[in-house]
Amino acid sequence: SIKVGDVYTDHGSTSVKVIDKKILPPEEKTLNTNWEALNRRIFWDIDITLDLVVDERDGKYFFSFLQPVKVGNVIFVPMDKYNLYDLRVKRVESIE
């Protein structure tokens, strides 16, 4: 399971660190044939805050050289113990 403090280490330095995690009811609802929302409590959304080391090129941020990091984009993040797929970027803050 995903834990605060989990990291991805690339060539001896930390490139990614999980700094916050919240488990929330799902945002997407599944509808039945009568257009009624089904109770999907077996599925949960996980909101993760990551500290990513990125490259800046021409005022744009890139993770892992190829993945643009900007609001709305979906990125893939490898971790030391698991992989994070289909992460939608909700906010970007630059920390120098």
C-alpha cells in the first residue's frame, strides 16, 4: 500500500517522495441502466501529494525527461516498491 514517506530512488538520489495521502469517496459515479448512481464504496479515490524532482526547459516542467508536469496531465511515476499509473496532476508548485 502507498505510505507517506515512500520514495523512488534514481541513481542514488531521491526523485520522488510521497508527502501526503488522503483516501476519499470516489468522484466518478457508476450508473445503472436507469441512470441511477450505484453505491461504489468498494472503490476509493486516493489523493497523493508528491515531491517530484523535475527538469525545467523553456519555463515548462518535465518529470523523467519526457513527461510534461502541468495541471490536467496524466503521468506515470515509478516508485521503489510499486508503480503509480494514471496520476492526474491537480496542482503544481515550484519549490526552489
